[in-house]
Amino acid sequence: KAGVTQTPRYLIKTRGQQVTLSCSPISGHRSVSWYQQTPGQGLQFLFEYFSETQRNKGNFPGRFSGRQFSNSRSEMNVSTLELGDSALYLCASSLEGTSGLNEQFFGPGTRLTVL
Amino acid sequence: AQSVSQHNHHVILSEAASLELGCNYSYGGTVNLFWYVQYPGQHLQLLLKYFSGDPLVKGIKGFEAEFIKSKFSFNLRKPSVQWSDTAEYFCAVNGGADGLTFGKGTHLIIQP
């Protein structure tokens, strides 16, 4: 069974630009969650999508958005990039989502660097 | 809101030493508890989880954790560590609609 895949693996952008990250969950998983990992703040929950609907949202500004498609693939978008957005963005998939009794499987992450 | 505190940010041990990593959480309701590990250059992967039942849970690679509800703790243990256990360890809690809340992580270095 293929794991969670994320593309691209590395990105370099400049301040003010926008970026779109992609995540393909494990086949059969309907929930996709996104996390931001930085040395200072650690792993922080961005949002969760389940069956194309945003189900939960963390404490991030509106510049961070996402969506999920009918095949459960998800994209995350960050607009008007700031230096502080430099981070490893992790995607996790699960059968029923963060509120259910099931494990989240993580992808390798996308390393975003904002210059 | 839920929160997780990991007491040790950096731990250095010799091979065969015993390990205990502390984790305390803050949440008023029923929680699900997890320990994840991130080996150098690899994905986050689940070590073990607690949902209900026996508070002593066993995970992969000889790790175990004990849930003590009265202390809001979920400490990770391993009786004898190996060089290959060098990694970053994260405690996480899922108690509501905030997704998984992670601790800041513990960087464990095992010296041969």
C-alpha cells in the first residue's frame, strides 16, 4: 500500500508570493490534515479536510487555506508569503480523521523556504 | 484548548541505558494519546497510542507508555536503548476539534 505522498518536496519562494502544496493520501483514507513544523513552534495543526469539507481548523491566519478533491487529494495554499512561513509542511491521512479512533499517517513533508 | 508539555528537549544516553521521556497534557475531557518518532531523514511514524483500556500500552521496537489519568501524564519508556533509537520523539494528544496537538519534541541521542 503506497504511503502519503507530498509534492513538491522542496520549494523556494520570495516574500509576497503565493504557494500551493499537494498531498495524496493513502488509498481509502478520507481525511487529510495539514501541519506546520518549525524549530521554534514545533508541530502545529493547520486544518483538516474530510470528504471535501474543512472539518477542523487551527489558529493560523486566513492566508493559509486548503481544499480537498473528490478523490481525497488535498492542496494547501499560502498567499502573501512571509519569512516566518518558512517551515516543513506535513500532510497526514487517516480513515476517519482527527476526531476518530484511528491513526494518522504522515507524509515526508514539503520544505518551504521563503526568502 | 488542549496542550502538551514534554519535559526534556535533549536527552543523551549510552546504549543499553533505560529511557523515560516525560509527557504531560492539558485537556478536560476524554483524550487519545500518541507517541510519534521521527528518525533522521524519515517520516513521522507512530510508536504507540492509547485510546482506552489498559493504561500500559506497548508499541513498536520495544517501547511502552503508561497513561496516568490523575497526573495527566503519558510517559514513554524503553528498558534498554539502542543506537538506532536516535531520533526526535513527539508526544501528541487528540481531545477535540483541534486536530493532533504535539509537544515540542525530545531530541534523543544514543551514544554507542
